Amino acid sequence: MPLNTQQSGSPVVRRIVLVVLLVASVALATVYGREGESGPIHAVQNAVMGVTGGVGSVSAGVGVATAGVGDLAANATANDQTLTGLREQNEELRRLLAEAEEYRQEVLRLEELLNMKKSSGVTGPVANIIGRSTNAWDQSITINLGAADGIESGMTVMGAYGVIGQVSRTQEHTSTVRLLTDPNSGAAVMIQSSRADGIVRGSISGLLYLEDLREDVIPEVGDVIVTSGLGGSYERGLIVGTVVSVSKTVSNTTGDIIVSPNDKASMLEEVIVVYTAPDVAAAEKAKEEAEAAKAAEEAAQREADEQAYMESMYGGGYYSGYGYDAGAY
């Protein structure tokens, strides 16, 4: 009877094949467990893993490259609206950064003005400079405080390091400040070290000249010049500048004395309008009186100590340097 090949796929055959495979698997597992790392089954396993591992690495590399290409494609296909939004954000960040820098610099300037007020003892508001004259014959600035703010003509105006001028004209909410360097300005001053009086005057060139000095009180380079308060034009005792040049001639025995202002109005953005300043003259007089009283007290104490010492040494006698007072015996 001929064999029907159609029966090879019958359930009986499939069960026989499954039993054979199961027996073979058990046999291989038994041999694998008993053989060492150098056994034939282990060798086949390592070879297969090496091949599949290499394929995995290549696949990973291809995946990374594909991702990079995908990112580039995404960036390249960004629409105009997205790019415009990014540009606007960048401009906004730049604007905020610039504003922050302006605030930082303003804080530093105001801190310097506050330090000047503390060190000099002056009182008065801080004003913003809102205008500058470019005319050499009229060197002035305009500030944003006026008569409505209590500003009056003649008030001293200072920067963070010294006097720069005085109020020459007021309006309701603004004032004009004539600078010390103006050719029509003049301020009564004194040399801080010698207390000699003089006048500083401006010039078309913007230099300050110290004039009206006696020949015996000529300053030296480096001497500090302060306001004297004479004539009431400026508050007394405020720093004006430093002597930077002294040049004498035959026709000018006092010399041309140039003073460099401590503050330059062209560099300022805010100023102090001085309402009041300490009474320097009264303070100096009180200091001198206090020093004299202290010296007299110390002299009296030394004399009392010497007397007490002599009494303890000589029983109440007094040693005059030439002998003992007879009253001591």
C-alpha cells in the first residue's frame, strides 16, 4: 500500500517531532551545564552573540545618525513665525539687560551723592540734569527742580566730589545753574592748609583760576581749595578742587594758579542742591576752644601731680630746684 505524503502533517507526526525536540533540548541543557567555558556548545554561543552584538552596535549608530538628521530637518523646516518669535524674544532680553545696566549705574551715582551728603553734612535734594549749554560764554546746566521745589537763586550746587556752581535763575519746575567754569562766575575760596583767602574765576577755556591772593600765601601744587563763605555767594567749607599749576612771571608775581575742579559737570547726570551746610567757622572756633581748655586742664593736672609727689617725698616741703622751702622744716 503506497504511503500518503499528506499524512506527514497529521497530529501524530507533530507530537513525535515535539517529543524528539524536547529530548534533544534536555540533552543539550545537560551537556551545557556539565561542560566548561571552553566546551563546544559555549563556543557556538559566543560566536552567535558576537555576530548579533555587532549588528546591534551598527543599528544603534544608524539610529543616532537618523535622529541627528531628523533634528536638522526639524530646524531647517522651522516656519517664519517661529523664527520671528525667537528674534523678538532675543530683542526683549537685550532691552531688559540694557535697562538693568542703567539702573545699576544710577544706583552707583546716587550712592556717591549720598556719601557726599554724609561726609560734608549738607542737606538738600538731588536733581536730575535735563539740559546743558554748549556756548563757551554761557557755561551752565538746567536741572529738573525749581521754585515750586524750594530752589532759590544763589544756592550752591554740588556733584559727588565737590562744588560745581550755583543756581542763577529759577522757574516753577526747573532751574539754571551757572558753573564755576563760566567766564562770568566767581567764588570766594580759601587755601585749606593756610586759610588764605582768594577768588576762583572761570574762563572761556573752561579752566579755573585762583586769583586775588597775597604774594606771601601762594599755594603749592596739590593744595586743596574750599569755599570760604565770604560774601555769602557759596556755603562755607565745601571742596572746590585742587591746585594743579602755579606759574609766576615778572609781571605777575602771584602767578597763574590753575585749579582742577573735583567734579566736572560734563560728566554728571545728577547733582545736589544745597539747602544748608554745617557752620564750619563756628565748628572750627568751638574746636579751638575745646583744645585750649583741654590743654589748660592737662597743665593744671600735671602741676597738681608734681605738688603731690613733692609732698610725699619731702613731708610737705617744696623743692624749688635750688633748695627746699623753709616752710617744710
